[in-house]
Amino acid sequence: MSNNHLILYYRGDISALTLFCQQATGSVCFPSLPALSEVVEEDDMSALEVISVPTLELKAIREQLKLDDDFLVADTDYYQQVSTPKGIVNVYMARFKVLDPPYQELSAHDLELKTITDLMGRPPAEMELLRRAYCCLIEG
């Protein structure tokens, strides 16, 4: 299991429409988090290791989805840790940096873009990660 996970999102520059990418499995994390995962409280987070941007994971997703390098970019303002049955993992965000939501590009890979309210009912760890992501985007 990778130590780094990504939440992919689209945010309109004009409308501020915010959509999160959901896999066919329902997960919003790439790769999916295991069952029984819990988000670590910010006061309890351990110091960030040397990696500050999950470059390899971002490159792998770009290749899997056949996207140009500037189509999906790392968002360096968001960093969370999640406690899983196999240890602590890091969660980052990456933004689809395009004018319009990339519905067609994603649907070809069984991925969907959804609002945070459409994602209600996800496991508690994912919902907390989405809440924190949304707050980061609104405040940033």
C-alpha cells in the first residue's frame, strides 16, 4: 500500500464550483483508503517527512488517465494524515487545472466529479478528509 494518497478535485476559477473526483468503487481517495481508517487530529499529526508533494502518485494518475502534466497539478496547501490498520498514510490534493469540469476525460475511466453534498454517506474518514479539503479551498 502506498504511503501517499490523493484527493482529486476541480474548482472553477470564475464560479468557484468545487467538485471532487469519485472512483467507481465510491472512494474519493487515490488509492482508496482501507476500512477502519481514521483521520488524525491536526494536533496529533507527526512531522511531515521529506516528501511535500506526492510526485510519483501524481505522475501515475496522469499516466493512467492519459493527462498532460499541466492538466492535473498538486495543491500544496492541503496535507492530512490518516491512521490505517497498516500505519499512518499521507493525504494530499491535486487540482484539475482546466476551464470546464473534465467530465468526459474522467468518465472514460469510470470516474465522476461530484459536489461534497452528493458524496454524503462515504466512510467517516473520507467525509472528514472532504470536509477539511473543502474548508481549505474556501479559506484559501
